[in-house]
Amino acid sequence: MDTGSRVYRQMLKSFPPDALAWVKKSTWTGPVELPFSAIDTDDIKSWSASKQPALVRKFAKKIAAGKAHTKPSIAIKGPDGYRLIDGHHRALARATVLKQDSIPAYVGDVPPSLVPQALETHSKQFTSTSADDDNARKLAGALALKSLSGTGIAKAAGLGLSLEDLATLYFPLAEHFISLQAQLTSLRSAVKKSRQPQQPENDGTSRWEGWDLSHVRRPPVIPYVNGRAHA
């Protein structure tokens, strides 16, 4: 697999295919050790990663242990240095927490006409909570497996798609489903709570306001004479 295909495949896990057309039309090298000082950080304060220091520290801990977040960042060549397209959290974790001078990165040489599209890519990244992300990926994998039946296998093979690719393509749908499921659970809880009988407050000296007892049939009064009831 060539470098461009590896970059596309990696980014496909976090971005919709229509946001990555420029990737296939660019020339890629790497992964290389890219000096952090060579990265254009004029807009670093606007990075989501810069506003999430706790998450960056968590990334750094897992990177140091070699457990996760070790894949290369994605950068492109620019007139004022390299621009990060994806992997901002990983880059900051290495540079600011782990104090590394360079970060592993794929570097793209993008045609000038496609640079604006490349710079807009990060705004289209899938977002979710960690728990929802895990659930969505499991559902995406299940949907992908289900699609691999009959002619689905032939079509996937013809397009050069693996099971992982299909699961990635199904991820937006799965993520949306998980979100709807959470909203439905919240709605059901609210409805259930609204149906619970609410006993009005009463100080014991007066009837509850709004309660009409006129329809209640009173028991007949039966006189007692010498301790015996007489109808």
C-alpha cells in the first residue's frame, strides 16, 4: 500500500469520504520526524487541543506507555511552515507534555487549488464522547458485517474496501444512531416521571384545592337504638 493510501485510510476513520478528496490528489511522504518548531502555530490558540489540556495530558500518558494515540499526525506543506490537518492533540502531547522536539507525521504536498479544502478538513471531523465512540464503532462493525452478504462482498472487493473500511464508512450512521438512542432514553425518562401521580400538598385543615368530592356516594346513616342497628 502506498503512502497516500495509508494516509487516506487513517483519516477515513475520523472524517467523511467527501472531505478527503484532496488527499488522493496530493503527494505524500512519511511517516517522518517533523520538528515541532517547523509547524505553523500562529493559530495554535484556536486549536481544540489547546483548550483541552487535561485530554492532552491523557494522550501523553498513553503515548508514553505505547498504548494508544501513536499514529502519525497529518501535515501539509505551507508557505509559512507545515500546517497540521489532523493529530493536534497527539502533537501537543508530544511537544508540550513529553517535551519531544519532533512528532511523527505524514507530510503532504497539496496542489495549490486544493489547499483551502485541506485546511477545512478538520472542521468536518466526527465528534463523540468516548463511551458513545466505542458503542458507535461496535455498531458500525456490525453494520459492515451485515452488508458483506451476497453481492456485497463482490462490490466491496471491487472497490478495494476491507471490513475495516466498511466499518469506517458506516461510522457516521452508527454515531447518529447512538445519539438518537440517548435522546430517546432521556425522553422516556421524562415521560415516565410526568406520569407518576403527584399527591397535592395539604396542611390537614382544609380540602385540597381543585378536588371535587360531590360525586362520591356517602354511606347511609343507620340509627342505633339500645346498641342495635335499625334500618
